Amino acid sequence: MGTGKKVLIVLLLMACSYGAGFLTASDVAWQDVRSAFDGLGDDIDHETPFISNPPLDSLDRVYVEEVVDGDTIDVRFPSQKSERVRLLGIDTPESYGDNDPSKWLGIDDAIVLDSWGIKAKEFTTQELAHSCVYLQYDPVAGERGYYGRLLAYVILENETNFNALLIEEGYARAYTSAECEYLETFVALEEEAQDKGKGVWSDASYAAKEGVQIDTINPYEEYVVITNYTDDPIEMAGWTLEDKAGYVYSFPTGFVLEAGKTVRVHTFAGEDTETSLYWSNTENIWNNSSDEAYLYDKAHSRVDEFIY
């Protein structure tokens, strides 16, 4: 039977199950849904190396109700209990913005990460939404994380470790801030994806940086990140940051950007510090879709530009 027909059957079964008290944990209804989903995903041609899963019948089988983000899903157990699951050992870019490029080797542009966050969510939705998968917990990481979410490897019907697949295809990086059983494997898969330039890594650049540069612009949070890549402190009084619409920010007297340090120039008002400066505008400066930023020194020579 084709996948399309199976999905239709599942939808009909689910509709009937809800009408017959499916939300009251009808075991028969759940078994019908499980049976209808048997085989879905078998035609997905993914083989992730180095991962050996326990037997599927020893794992929790769940229904994916919703994909929240590339690495986060909402699932329903046979008991009808719903849980949020954070895919263990990995991190995809956020699909709603506010990404931190410092966590991604060779990527300085938060807007690039925003784009790949959307793509990662689309990939996870395509592969997991409204299907049955298996949850494998980790003896090192434990079953729940700091926010109370389940932590798990998601295993597909064809026994593919989906967490590993996301890294292998370049939609995720290995999450090295916490231990898990497959961490070394995930790091190796990330390095391989970087070498092949897959997914997000196709936009990475590993060239050495020089001078003072605009690293990125976050148009959602309205700030610009500027870094001093020289070996000396830079006195930036008289320097300006400008956009293509003619807005001009002048760096304050006495501001020094130390060697190797970064400063964020925020659009709105605030109290200046060594790492944060405030433009004190009352309106947004940076367009979400595209814009241009230019950095000039005190002689008004263009030092750098950033176009997205």
C-alpha cells in the first residue's frame, strides 16, 4: 500500500478514535493507529554510520503531534500523555531568529543561521510530523533536561538515528555543552559535514580575519556585532556606523574596542558599557529581509561593510 493511502487511513482512524473516546486512552484505537503507521518511513533512504540502536520493541513508540523546531518535537504516548521532546546531543539553529553565531564554527552571520533554522525545522517536519517514531533515552544525560523536557534520540522505523541524521546532513551541530553517550560520534559527524560543506556549513568561512569588522546584524533584536581582529586596542571616537537609508551612529568619545573584543551596537536606548553601545533610536533601523551596514573610521574611510 502506498504512503499516501496509509496516511489517509491513519487520518480516518484518528478521526474515528477521537469520536469513540480516543482521548480516554483507548488501547484499541491506539493499536489501530500504530498498525496503520507500520512501514511509514521505510522508503526513506538514510543510513547513519556508527550508531547502534537497541531493539525497537524495547523503546517507547510515540506519535509526533507537532514539530516545534528542528530539534524539538511534541509527541503523544499510547497512554495519551503528551510530552515535549528535546533531541539529545544536537543543536539546530533556531527557526524564530535570535541565533548566536559564536556557537557555529566559521559562521558569523546570524541571518544565515536564521535561514538554516527554518530549513532545519522544515526537514524535521518533513521526516517526522504525524508519524510514529521511537524514543531512546541516554544513561549519561538522563531522561529529562533542565526545563523538564524529555531528552531522547529519535529513532525512525528504519532504525535511523534521526539526531545523528540532522548532524550528518548539516542541519545541526553536536551539542558539546552537556555529556551524552554518542557525543564523540556526533562531533565526528559534524566534522565530516563541515569538510563536505553540507547544510549550514556550506555558508561557513574559515579564513583568518583582519582589522575591525562587522560580524553580523540581528535585525530581529536590532543590534550590530563589531569585532576588533587586530592585536591592538582601537580608539573609535569619531567612527560611524551607517545604513543605506542614511541613519548614522557615532561612536562615543573615549570608547576603545580592545584587541580581540566584540561590541554590540543596539538600536534603542540603554546604558553604554565596554561590550554594548546604544544608538538611542525610537524606530527600527535594520530591515528583516535585507539591508546594508557600513563602518567608517574617523577619516570617514570605509573600514567594512555588511550586506544581507
